[in-house]
Amino acid sequence: MLNHVFKKKFGQNFISDTNLLSAICEDASVGKNDNVLEIGAGAGSLTVELAKRAKMVVSYEIDKDLESHLMSLNLPNTTFVFGDIMQAKTEEIEKQFDGEYKIIANLPYYITSPIIFKFLKESKKLTSLTIMVQKEVAQRIVATKGNGDYGVLSIMVAFYGEAKIKRIVSKNMFYPKPDVDSALVTININRDKYQGIDGEKFYEFICKAFAMRRKTLKNNLIHGMASAEKIFILDENLLKKRPEEFSIEEFVDIYLKIFKEN
Ligand code: SAH
């Protein structure tokens, strides 16, 4: 039995329920041909299940106190890396795989969005993410226009792929028990969706459009953009709307109109 002092600052909420661990693997459809990146090995309970099913697993863990326990698991097709995933270069992480890979993880909740953005923007070989996140974050990930949860995260996920909530998971399934329930979300990546649009530039534009979500698109863009006069190319009726009233397709159209000649 692992004798571990749980560290809240690292978002340590472990899962031990084998049915739930199997369900995560099934929801992610892990099979013998899959390379898997896990973020946050913890005590290795999910890592063990992934290693049984996948071709190869690379698992990052920031907490060095877990190192001797994880190494003692002796998983033959698994490499543990002890360090901060946010400090690791995406390219370096990806070099460890012979091709495409999936992310499957019970994420450290304090950095959920940064992890999602990092891999969506930087990855070349990632095909899907199946991640345990706080329920509220899951709702933001899958939200569509007009919904109060709809914002930068929903739009950028929709820019790079398609997201689905696979299951809601009670906080009682974790130890230590977190304050809120969780949800397992799958994001299937589709890099062909908006080919030709620079993801980083589009992200900056969406952040500006949503800077003040109760304000109109016009107000947000006038304050946020260096060449503000360009926004008057847009129809007056569009400019009067609030950012949450635009679908991803509408935002892509607006973006292309504004940045056409740049
Ligand atoms: N997979 C395990 C643990 C999940 S808790 C389980 O489901 O039981 C999240 C884990 O992520 C913790 O072990 C925490 O130490 C680790 N972690 C937190 N921040 C991290 C970071 N920046 N890089 C790598 N691992 C991190």
C-alpha cells in the first residue's frame, strides 16, 4: 500500500475504482496499436490499466515522492517521466512515440485549460484527448453559442476538433474527495477543419472578442485590436451582437473578413 501525503497544490485526487478505470479506457477506445500519453500518473492506477491495453504509455508526474512507487510497478511498455508537463516541449514529448498518440488522463485540475490549449495548439501527432475534468469545465468545453458556458475554451476546442461528455463522475470516486463532481470528456482532433487559418492568431482574436462578454462585438474589438478601423468592414448588425451569439463558423467568417488583406 502506498503511503503518500497528498498535495493539493498538484491537484492530487486519485482514482482507485477499477470499474471507473476500465470505463475510462473504454471511452478512450485504447487498443493494442495505441500510443498513450498520460498526464499525472499519481499512484499509477490508471497507468496500469492503460499499460495492459495499449502498445506504449508515456506518463508524466511532477511529484517526485511518487517515483519509487511508480518505478516499483515495473510496467514493461511504460516510461515514467518525472517533471512538469507544462515545462516539457511538446515536440520533445512527441519524440517518444513512433507515430500518433492519444492523451488519456485524470488531469490535475489546477492546469486543465493550459494543458488543453498547449496540446491543441502545438501538437502535430495527437489524435484525441480523453480527460477527466471538473464538471463545470466539461460544460465549457462542449458549450455551443447562446449558452452561458460558451467562450474561448469552447471555441478553440471546436476549432481543433469535436468534443463530447462521455460520463459524469461523482466526487465520491476520488481520494481525497474534491469539492465538485467531474466529467470525462473526449476531444477528437480534426486538423483539416479550418486549414489555412493560423490557430494562434485565431485564438488571440477570440480572446479579444470575448474580453468583456457582456459587451458587443464592436466594443470588444475596438478596444482589443491594433487596426480597429478594419472592423467597420463588418455589418452593423453583427457588430451589435454579443460574442456569445456567434457560432464558430460565424467567428471564422468574421476573422477571415477582418484579416483578409493582412
Ligand atoms: N492518474 C492518477 C492521478 C490523478 S491526480 C489517478 O487517476 O489516480 C493528478 C496527478 O497529476 C497528480 O499525481 C499530480 O501530482 C500530477 N501533476 C500535477 N501537476 C502536474 C504537472 N504540471 N505535470 C505532471 N504531473 C502533474
